[in-house]
Amino acid sequence: MIYLKKHILLGKVYGNEREVGEGIKLSNVKREELFITTKLCYPNVTYDMVIEGVKTSLKKLGTNYIDLVLIHEPYSTTQEMYSALEYLVSQGIVKNIGVSNFNKNQIDKLLASCKILPYCNQIENHLFYQRRKYVEYLQDKGIKVVAWSPLCADISKINCEETVLQIANFHSKSPAQIALKFLLQRKIYIIPKTKNVNRMRENLNLYDFELSKLEMEKLYSLDKNKSLFGWYE
């Protein structure tokens, strides 16, 4: 039996830390059953600001530790910010640290100075922007890859792909489930976003089937090697 913690993704830029903290208090879920991730972004870009920013997050959440803190995007002070996060790990306030939207050069620069290996790099990754070499590079380094926008931010793009539809029909699954399973079989973690309860259930129902090697190759062929957003490149 696989025990999965309930992952909650937060971020200062999302403005949802206090509300989630209140929700946790009202729930009957034990803290150890949760995996809470939050992100640091501007203006928390100096050593002292990172320390203060994480402490503020802790107060809003009403907890005494955070499971994972990410630097939301690369900054000129990334090394300084990361050093502050390493200090917080030593204090037990933060359990794991990582980054988001870092390219290979930025990762290499961080690895040259950091003491703690980044737990993960959260990047855009989906059927149409697979970044295979970069994903393999990160995984070889021991850095987990987490895909944001794993459903391309618009499910209609996936629903229009005949290859995806054929594979979905064969497995009696939805196109979204095929797109997510494709990432999981590449050992990429996923954070699909939805407000629809039925789709939430659907997104969790991914472990009773496997994509064949041929099916994976067909899905690999859909890669357009281009970001759907581009704001971070």
C-alpha cells in the first residue's frame, strides 16, 4: 500500500497562505499527513528578507515548520536567498528547499555554491513542451522534476489531439488522464489545477493502467519544443 501525503501548494504571490492556514485549523487532518509547499518571490530577495518571509508564512499557516520552500523564479540574489533557506533547514523550520523556473545554466550556478541539493525544480512541462534532455539532466543530478501546467493550461488543446484520444479510448480513460500518466511514467511529479471535484477525482485515478512503450513514443512525438507561456525564458 502506498501512503500519499496531502500536498498543498502555496505561494506569497498567490496570496493564499493565511486562508489555507485557517482551513488546516478547521480540518481534522493531522499536520504530519500534510506536505506543505510555499514559494518565495520578490521582494523576499535578500538573506534577512528570506528569513523574515518564511517566518511570516509560518505565522499565516499556524504551523511550526514547512515541508518545502521554493524560490519562485531566478533572481540576481538567488545564491543569497538559497543560503538563507539552507540556514532555515539547519534550524528545522524548513524540511526541504528547491527552486522553480530555473534553466540549466541557473541550476548549474546554484549547484556550484549550494550545500543542500535542491529537492526539486518546478518547471513548465506537458505533452507539447517535454524538455526531455533537461528533465533527464535534473533527474541524473538527483533533483526531482515537478511539472506545472501539466495539462497545458487549457484541456481543449489536449482534447483536440487525435493521438491522445485514441490512447484514451483504448484505456477507457480521459485525455487528461493520459497526459498526466505520460508525465508520471517519466518520473515527473504533477500539480494539475482544477476547482471541479470530479476532475480532482479523475486526476487521482491514474494508477490502474500503464502506457505501453509504443504509446509513450506516440506521445513523445507531440512535443513542439516551445513554451506555451514564454514569460520566464
